[in-house]
Amino acid sequence: MIIFGKKIYGGLGSYPVHPVLLTVAMLSASWPSRFDYTLSVIGKDWGIKMIEPLRLIKTLGNSAEQVFSPGDLILGNQVAGLGNAMVIWLLIGGIFLLLMKEITWHIPLSFLSGVFIMAIILCLVDSEKFTSAHFHLLSGSTVFAAFFLATEHTTSPVNNIPMLLYGLLGGCLLVIIRSFSVYYDGIAYTILLINLCNPLLDAITPKIQGVEVRQNA
């Protein structure tokens, strides 16, 4: 991560994409079985369905919601990576970051809104094949991405409108990748893709009021 994600681009503040997620994408593409959470808990019994909620969407579609209740998803009673799906604690941590002004509300809110909007659209297209918005919001790495990954300072915009567009794009992409690709979560690829859009989005700058530009002066 340090060499390929940071140093070859010039170090802290210079890398174009999230270095940790770049590493995760490289490793998961090379050794996918090592990142299969469902495979890692085969033979265990935690009193819940021992399969990733997002993985169930691929086979059960909207019926996956009957396996995991919203309460279980919020409390983290689901198969996932360490910390990814502990929604209630991630929300507390995200609110703490907001209160400490380490991040602003723009990217988290727009990211979650993008997930909600795209999930609603797909449900309207085919309510049997695609699951509801709350299932996407409370499963996998959605909340983790909204507050902790998409808001990484070097790879995210600094202006308000670009931040809103950046988060909205990320949320929509996440649901699309989950719904149409082979990846159950796809969070690493989602963040990497919007990272690449960051320079273009951040070119949208606020107009400076009260300043006249004179040409041919």
C-alpha cells in the first residue's frame, strides 16, 4: 500500500486514488477466495444465516430481506468484514468525525442519498430481482464508505457542489456494481472510480462575487 498506493505518486497528498482501497482491489482481484467472508465462516454458527446479506441478493433478489431483519443489520448481526457492517457503531463514529469537523456532511449525505435513489429506481424497474434501499444502506460497507472511505481528504473534492456530486455518483455506482457485477459489495472499485472523477469535479469552483475580470486591459 505504501509503495504502490502512495510513494510512486509522491507521497501523502499526491496520490490520485485511495491507497488502501487500491491495495484491497489488487489483492481481491488476485486472491478472491481470501476475501470471501462467507467462505471464511463455513462450519460456524452464530445464530444467524451464515452468508453475506449482499450475496443473497444474487440468488434470492428481493426475498433476501426476509432473511435479515433491519434490526439485525443495524446491530451488525450479519456476515461481513471486521467493522464493515457494524452500522450503529459506524454511524456513531461518523457523527463524531462530523462534530470534530474532520469531515463535512456533504459527501456522507450525498453518498447515502445516491444509494437510496439508485436502489429505489432499480426496485421500480424490477421489484423481484432488486432489493430495497434500506437493505443496501444497512448491508456491507455502505456506511463505512460514506463516512470513512469516500471522505479521504487527498482523493475527494474540497468544494461543496463537487462534494455533493462526488458522493451522489459514488452511491449510485455502488448499487449498480452490486446489482450487475460479480462483486457482492464492490466498495473498493466504487471509491476508486469516483476518485478518478475527483479532478474533473473539483474543477467546478464557486464564482467569486464582487470581482470584475477586465479583458484587454
